[in-house]
Amino acid sequence: MNSHQCGVAAESFTATMFAWAGYDVSVQYGANQPEYDLVIVKGDKMLKISVKGSNVGRWVLTASLKKDETISYADAIDTWRSKHSTKTVFSLVQFKNADMSNAEMPRIYLATVDEIARELNLIRNGTGYTALYENNTYKSGTYKGLCDKVPDEWIFSKERVNYLIDLFN
């Protein structure tokens, strides 16, 4: 998949899973969507969802903010955090190693802006990085043997969705 196809598929799978979880789903239409891609609603409760798809095992989130080597990872992460509403939830969809020919679902994780920023700062033994890894063990270099992995509590579930919508409503 190219990056556009990955993004479209990620949004579709995310919408499907929220509908499965019992939520009404509205998809934003048009170019330059501000802040979020989907809105989920149940009763009076509403949540904005930003979808990020990947087929390489990581989601690059702050690289554009660290083009200058004088900017630290922590500063890039703080800038990224400040550009997002703390009430937006990210759906991180990973297609790497999902056998789509056998109808295997991609893995989907749900995280708040603050949760993602915290994890980005913890990557590489606390030195931070521009990408959030689904599950990466470094094979060489300074971090050889270290494993960076998204927290298990982020895995998409009805309980996780209910927790997040209650958190912001």
C-alpha cells in the first residue's frame, strides 16, 4: 500500500471498529481536515478521533518538528503536543505483518495526546524519538537489546473506548 491507501484503509478500519463497539461514527469530508478524522457519538457523549495508519511498524509523528538538529526530541514532542487538543484521541492502525489476504485485521491502538507524548519521551531509554514504535527491539548500537513497545492498555477494545469517552465527557 502507498501512504494514501494506508491512510484510507486505516480510517475505514477505525470507523468499522467504533461501529462494532456500539458508537455512531461520522467521517469528516474534504481536504485539510482540522485535528480529527472521525467523530464518535453515543447518547450525549462525543469524541474526536485522529487516525494514523502505518505499514512499517511505527508511526512517525514529530519528525517534521525536528528538522533542525538544535531542537531536542523533548522540544519537538512538546511542540507536537501543543498543536493537538488534549481531548483528541488517536487511533494508531498498524498493517505490518497483518495478513490481509486471509482477512486478518490490522492492529489498532487508542491513545490520548498526553499518553503518546509520554511514550515518545520514553523511547530509546528515555532519550525520546520522532516515531512511536508498535514493538521494536534494537538489534545494534547504543540501544541494542532495548525494546520500545506501545502499552498493552492502548489495544482497541470496547472497554478502552468507553474509558476514553468517559474521560473527556
